[in-house]
Amino acid sequence: MDKSLHYAIKKPDASGKSVNTLEVQVAPTAVSYLVNGSVVDATPTVAHTYTQLNKFTASLTVKDQSGFTSNTATVQIDVTNRVPTAALTATPTSGYAPLPVNFDGSGSSDPDAGDSVASYTFDFGDGAVVTPQARWILPGVSRAMVIALCGELGIACREADLDLYDAATADEIFMTSTSLCLCPVRSIGGRALPGPLPGPVTQRLTEAYAHEVDCDFVAQYLRHLS
């Protein structure tokens, strides 16, 4: 690749009888790079910046002066993402109940260029009940009953955009429906929840629900199971 090629070319003189020799120096063999679908004719080294997260296959073929093409050499490029960093402050951090506290996660950051923090999931550590926002689910009467009972019992309850991470890290999970009223969940995604079944918050809401409708629906279901 680092050697020039020399060709001797015969050229007639003005009389057409004698012959001079003209030496021509030819540039090194051309190289073709195939990178992410784009062919580039260049020197043996080239730089390319990957801007998307994925696994890519970069390929190289070379062609000699005679027009013959080599085999294809490949290398795998794995472009990954670095995890963001969460930063949280609270004001105030102590006081008498009921204590309103303002939480601020604006100091959170993402180290990747062109990327940014897309969502914030707060856990206040006080046994709050979190339910998906009504526009993503069927906001049934049983759900409305539980939200109302949370207010009566002094249990914090709010709507939020939930994802699998929230479910995987929850202390308790229960579901509501017309047929089940309120039913505790034992496991999710094959992972058993860490606490007892039902958990303390679920138990309080179940007892309040049964009292409100004047029906021990848990005992009713257990009788049918036996």
C-alpha cells in the first residue's frame, strides 16, 4: 500500500522514427470503505462518528490496480448509552406534621451528548399509593373508591406515569376491578414482592372497602375457593 507503481510508456518522437521512454508514477492502490451503508473512497484510515445507540457492522474491501476486489473484512461496533445521574434536594428536610416538602430533581443529568433526562420518578418513602393516570386506563368505580378511601385514611395517593421499574421496585401491589373489588398481587414478572400478603397498606384499604360496601368480599371469595 505504501509503494508507488511505475509504468514505462513508449512515445514516438516528432519524426515518428525514434522512441523516447516516459516514466509515469501512479498513486497507491485505492481503498473502498463500506461503513453503515455508505461507500467512501479514501486513504487507508478514516473516521466515522456513530450517533445512534445500536450494534453496527463496519466492513472493508480493497481493490488493486488491476481491478480485483478483496474479501470483505468486518468489525462489530457496539454503541451503548451511559446511565443518567439522579440528584435530589428537598426543602424543608424536617418539621412538624403535616409537613409540606418541595422536592427538586432538576440537578439530574445525562452524560451522553444529545441525550437528556426524559422523566422523573419520585418515591416519597411514606407508603404512598400510586395509580396510573386515568387517560391510560379504564377509570372504574372500584379505583375511584380506593382513591376516596386513601383520602379518608390519610394515605397519600397520586396519579403518575408508571413503568415496569416502578412495578419491580414496589413494596406492595394491588389491583381493583368490579368483580374483585381490591385484590393484592403476590408477584410480578416472576419476582415475589418482599412484604407479607396482603401488605399493610393493602390490608387497611381492603378493610375500609369492605366496611364501606358492607360486604366481606375477601371471605366471600375464599369460601368459593374452598
